[in-house]
Amino acid sequence: MKLYIAEKPSLGRAIADALPKPHKKHDGYIEVANGDCVSWCIGHLLEQAEPDDYDERFKKWQFEHLPIIPEQWQLKAKTKTRKQLTVLKKLIKQATALVHAGDPDREGQLLVDQVIEEAKISKTKKQHIQRLLISDLNLAAVKKALTTMRSNREFIPLSVSALARSRADWLFGMNLTRAYTLAGQKAGFGNVLSVGRVQTPILGLVVNRDNDIANFVPKPFYEVLAHLVTPEKQSFSAKWIPSKACEPYQDEEGRVLNKALAENVASRITQQNAELTALEQKQKKQTAPLPYNLSALQIDAAKAFAMPAQKVLDICQTLYERHKLITYPRSDNRYLPNDHHQDASVILKAISTNGGQGVELVKAADSKKRSKCFNDSKVAAHHAIVPTAKQLKSASLGSDETKVYQLICRHYLIQFYPDYIYNETKAEITIAGGLFKANAKQDVSLGFKVLMGKSELKDEATLPPLTKGMLLFCSQGEVVEKYTSPPAHFSDATLLAAMTGISRYVQDPQIKKVLKDTDGLGTEATRAGIIELLFKRRFLKREGKLIKATETGSALISVLPQGLVRPDLTAKWESSLGDIAQQVMSYQQFLQPLLADLNSFVQQAANCDSNVFAKLPKTSAKKRFVKRGQKTPYKKSSYKKSSVTG
């Protein structure tokens, strides 16, 4: 008997549908006509053991126990899904062959591997496990995937990466939550202080942004415009580009802060001859943006519809599992396999039928066009999120489901549209020894921009006909006074963008360099959940579209060392986890420096000044524990609700 182990029941049913009929439905699995069986996990069936599972002494939170580092890591069955674990272990032992059908990401790889490991099968049986990768739940796609299974041994590094992540989260969440809670208790603060490997730096980003805005003092800066006239009496304006000699009067962004300097330049160029010393006129092309990965989709949905990241993910899961209208949604990839191109015409037809985009817009697409998104070398465990060929028999999508589906369809459809073409003119003008620049852009052909909301050709800025060497006249130099503006509060879109582009917020230049080509803070599958967790912990709050830190969140960040608050360390770890998956780094190479950091942070908590806890509000957290029926936050059950694994 061959046993297929899916990550969720929905995937299990999709696999069974592609196998011989008739089927017999049993409790927790499906038996198909040839005697093979399909069963499933329900997410993680196993979880990390609690500290007191290792040693009864750890029930009581004490500094002398920290850091708690298991010598032999243990897993235990989740209470709610223990029955399904029992079903699976029995089937795994009965099966002559196993097929791992977890989701195509590191967590999907690990959770099925752990269940197989728990069943304690022979080495020979383990070596012959096959890996089934499914990113589209429609029947044809599942049948195709069943013909291209690989050895599960190929995915061991991915599983090790997930295991390293899981243990790192346990070590940091468990130990540092205990350490800082105990430090707070010593200072008279009686509530749990939740600290997490990823959640704390994300909270730090928001708190630091809030502080930057609160402490911001607007400063005036000055631009100089030259109002120019051509020999044909046509006018245009050019902006002054300060020379290197002006740097002492500029801020770090190159803005001139000295009004007298700007007024002097304006005075010197007024009623002066000018020469057009450089002219660049080019026709340029812009290709369509790639199809979505999850973060890019969440960012666009937040901008367009003010949808929180978690809601977008939940909608995507429904579109994938229930409606089967999109491919696997927790993807970090924006490319498609080359052979996916052969399905273009049927997918475009489905988009039209399902209202994913307008019929006329779909008709205008060229299904033979092959954009840069079709590239086998760029596709790893999963590919971009795109529509499937499934056609709905009736309009059965909700309003928000339709919005997200249409975004996904649009980003797929534009792959079959022409490039956006425009003319760009860049002019450099010399006036009284100073350099001035003028730019203009003119649409030639909208191409894919038709689908992006641009409905007509226009000049974004106009310049008269110009030639290099042309003599001009500056009729007036004008000083324009502007004011620096504070950074904007984070929104769902900008916080997700900050997490994916975390290198911008990293101080260590070496880490910054490493991170520029990596995924950033957290993963596609976890980012939305971690943001939502910060809201549940009441560390973050929403004000309209804005995300701000609460008083508790700000106070918590103020008591933690910068090494935990800054994203440098955990961002570096995310990069290392990727290296483990690529077999560039070993598990031990990742864990050893992590344990050294953990020891340091525990010591800092033990030695921190008790006065730093004075800012922490004592009411909100206490009320939460009372509401949950907890008398003290130091019980095991309380820890599980108050610590963080992210």
C-alpha cells in the first residue's frame, strides 16, 4: 500500500480525486480503488515540548535556570489533533511506500517529515520516500504533479532549515520572555514581557518610526529654479544642482539649508545668458512587473483596498483551497516554469470567464508572448501566485475575494501585453557657471499600463524643442522655500515592505550587503501572522490605515537592549536559514553563534537597571490575565499564551 501524506485535508482530497476510483472514506484517510491511501496532517500535529517536559524544576520561572537549552530536543502531540496523529502513525507503519505531500515550503517539508520520524520507520523505507509538490489543487495540475515526483532526500536541507528556525524561535521566545519577565518582576512589574526572535524587531521598527515622528522638527530648505527662454521665445524651467563646494550647506539628502546661498544663486543667474550643454533624448521601454509572490500581493492589496496582510493571506487560502482559482499562495517566488507557458491560453480564458479582468482586456492579450517571468532557473520549491485554469460555473466569490483574485489575474495578464514605451528627455543647462537640469517624459504606447489604471497618452512634463549647444536666456532665478517632512507612520503596505526590504534598516554594513538579495525579516508564510500577533498582544494598534505602537509596546522596546530591538541579528539569521536550505551552512554553524547571543541577552536581562521598568504601564496586561482567569503570569499555561515563537 502506498500512503500519500498531505499537509491539510483539502490537499488530501485533491490528491485522492486524481487517484483511481471508487474511494472509501475512513476516519482520517481515504482509501482509493487500488488499495493506496491518502491521509493528512492538520497543520503541525507535533509541537516543541515545554521546559517542564524536560525537567519539573522549570515549572517555576527562575533566573538560575536560564538559558534553558535542551540536550535532546523533544516533540509532543498537539492535544486537539492527537487522534489524527495516531491514524497517520498506524498508516505509515502499514504502508510499503510513502509519498510526502506537504506544502512546497520549509514548514510544509518539516511538519510531514516530523510525523514520519515520529512513526519510527526503517532506514530503507525512509530512503525511498517520494516528494509530491503541488501548487495548484485542480485535477489536471494534481495529475501532472503525480507524474513528476522526486526523492524526499533532495529536500532534507529544507527540512533542516525549518527545524533550525523552529528551535531558534523556541530558544529565544522561551528564554528571553522568562528572563525579561523575571527582570520586570524584580523591579516590581508583575506581568509577562513577551519577547520574540522576529516579533520584537518588528515592534522595534514601529516604535522607532513613532519616536522619529514625535521628535521631528521641520527644517526649511531651498531650491532654485531658472526660468529659461529659447530663441523661439518658448519657456521652460530647470532646477539647480548644487556643486560639491555647497556640501557644507546641505543635509544628508542633498537639500540646501542655507537661504542666503540659494538667494545668491538666484540673483547671479537672473537676466543671464545660458547654454544647453548636454541633451539626452531616448525612447525607453518598461516591461510589465512580474507576477506576485505573497508579500508583493499583500503590499498591493493594502495600498489598493487597505486590507491587512493576514486578511489577504486568509483570502488567498480560500481562493486556493476552496475555489481552486489560484496556485499555492504562500510563495516567495515571482517566476514561472517555462512549461507553464503552454497553459496560458486556457488560463486567460478562465480569467475572462471568472471576471478576473474584463473580456476586452483579455482579448487584447497575446498568449504567445513569453515574458521574462517564464524562467526555470529562477523557480525553486514554488513559483509565482497566478490564476489557475479553473472556470467558475457561477459568480460565487465574495467582494474581497473578487478584489484579491482580480489583482492576481491582472499581474498574470500583463505578462502577455506589450511593453510601456515612452520618450525621455534630459537636459543640462549651464548658467553663470552653475548646473541646472530639466527632465520630461512623453508617453508613446501605454502597453501593459492600460491594465494599471493609465487610460490615455499624456506628457508628464513638457519641454520645447531643444538641441545641444542651444543658447538660452534666464529671465528669472527663483528661490522656492520648502520644509522637510517627517517620515510617515507605518501602514500594512509599508510595514510589509520594511520587513521584506529589511536591509534598509540594518546598521551593520556587512549584514546590509548580505541581506540586499534575501527575503528579509520573517518569511512569506509568517509575516502576516507575526504582525497580527503584535496586535493581539496589544503592542500595536490601528488608527485608520496607520499602524502605531501602544504605550505598552513603546515601553517594552525601551527596556530591551538594542541587540534585540534592531533587526540586524534576526535578519542575519533569516539569511542563514536560507543558506542551510541551500546547503551553504550547517545546522551547527547556525546554532553556535545563536547560543552565544542568547547567553549574552539573558545576562543583560539579569543585570539590567530596575529603573528602566518604571515606564511600563501595569494595568492593561494585568487585566488580560484576570480576564483569562489567570492568577499569576508565571504558570506554564500563561506562558503559552504570552510568549512568542516568531
